[in-house]
Amino acid sequence: MRFLDRLALPFLALLLAAVPAWSQGQWQGQEMPEAAERVSSPFHYRIGDTGGRGGGFAPEEMHAQLWDAFFWNRQIGWACGFGGVFRTEDGGWRWTRMKPQGGWYHVQMTGPREIWLLEGFHGQAMGRLWHSNDDGLSWTELLPGKLLSASDLVCRGNLRAVLCGDFTSFWSLDGGENWVPLPFSGTIRMAVPGDIRSGTGFVAYVLCHGAGQPAGARVFKSIDSGRSWKELVLPKGLPWPKTIFFATSRQGWIGLNDGVLLATADGGESWEKLPFPERRPIQALWFDSLGRGYAAPENSDMMRLETALLETPDGGRSWETVLSGSKNVNAFFSLGPDRIWAVGNVPGFMANDMIVFFER
């Protein structure tokens, strides 16, 4: 038995028995028929924010950058960042503040009124997971005193996962009632594609950073809802990893520093290094199962504002700049290939948050 398999706690199997269909909740990626016609319909790009207009001596409050967003449907959504936590009922054009400024790094929804928030504290080994069942009117802290970082938060079906970097990460398969540790450290991001939801269990990928100098990337995969894990073989000499995205259980991409982009079409058994026109860290990725996608290189240096967003029609083999200048994207969210949101900030001395709407 592999060492990581022995570390996975036995009662995970008991939790699986209580898990209903994995189709409930919103899943990463968008399944599309493989025979679908590959027509590239033009997108409309619109840019907004959460309403902050302050900075300097301005009387209004400035809303600092957004780190994450989640939409339950095309109207109801949440966004979070240093400027606070916000809720929208019109698809992201107008926002209501739900929490003050702070270290709000990740937000997830498991119902139209059920919200999960991951809070981090800069410079401190500390994190907090908050849960609300009443649209943010009241909050309960989960795993108090156990979280020492805030790398990622994933909620899919009855899965709840909190990644904590070099510290112990936790996940639950019963909606957050019982938690077990993930059997590895250095966790940065998790991807849970939604095309396998029954049988032996769901597929999950965890992106970690490796030890040593230079610290490269490591990826672990489970095909049985976390009862066992396998480390995938990546190319040697990779830079620091930043993000991971799987449109299906087999089609995935990893973004790293120095503009390095990896792709797999066989569930991580083999990886291809794709051409990428930028040498900056790849902050965020989004693809559908036909290979149409977006990549956001880091663009936070206000003295050197460059390409902010690139689009690909072929899984990352060719790229075209669609947004540039004073725009920095930290995360994507989509309910389908015809509507995508991106959140981040407008770099500058008086930086404000930013929301980009992609509509076909």
C-alpha cells in the first residue's frame, strides 16, 4: 500500500455512504458535447466594480482588490477581497457590502443563501472558515484554531476543502460536519471537475509546491473521493506553481511562474508544455471542454502595465490578447461558456477593485 494511501483516514469510506448525487452545487468547468460545432462567437467585454470610488482625500471608501467570486445563478453572486465581502442580485453590476475590509481570500456558495468564506491574516499563521445559512446575516466559524493559512476553498456537492499551504489542510465529505486532514502539505489549489459524480467517487486534483530550491510543482490526484491519492509525474525544473484548472476529469491545465503553462488530455498521465506569450506568473485559468479558454498573467505593477487577459480557441496552443493596460485579474468564475466573470483590481496609486463581464 502506498504511503499516502495509509495516511488517508479509514472513516472517509463511511462518509461516502452518506453522500448524495455529486451533481448538486456548482461544479468547475462546463461539460459540452465533443461533437459540438466549434464556432467562435464574439464576446462582449464589459468592466465594472463593486462601487468603491474613494482613495486619497476622496469622501467615499475605496474598495481594494478582489480575490475571488462565486455565482449561484446569473443574478445572485458573492465576491471577496481586501476591500470587503460583497453580494449582488443583478449579475454583478450593483453590490451590497456584507463584511468590512479584511483578508477575505475565497468565497463559495452551496445554495442561494448558503455562503462559505475563507479569511486569512497577512503575516500571521492564522486562518478562519466562516459559514452562513441566512444570506450572510449571521456567521458560524468552523475548524476554530486549526487553520494556519488560507490558500484555497472548494465546495462541490457535499465536499468542503480548505487548503492551508505549508500547514495542515482539511476536507469534509458530509457538508462540513466532520473534517479530516489532507495527507500532504504545500497545498496551493484544488480542482474538482464535474463530469464524474457517481460510481467509485469523484476525481480531485491538488496542486502543491515542492521542497528545495528552486521549489517546483507537485500534483496529487484521487479518483475515489480522497480515499487514496497518487502523485502525478510532472516535467522537471518547473518554477513556482500558481493555479490549476480541469474542465473535465481528463482535460487540465497548470499555470506557473515565468509564463509556464502545462496541459494534459489524459488525466495527468502525461503533460505538454504549451507556448505562452508572456513570461509573467499565470494567475488564473478557465477553459471549457472544447479547449476555449482564458489566461490571466500577473499585471499588478502600475509602472509596467501590459497584457491583462489572453484568449485561446485551441486549448492553449495559440493566444490572442483581449484586454490590456491597467487591469489585473485574480480569478475566473463561470456558469457556462456563454457567461464568465473575472475579478481583480485596477493597479495604481489609488487602486480599486474590478469585475470583468464576458458575454457571448
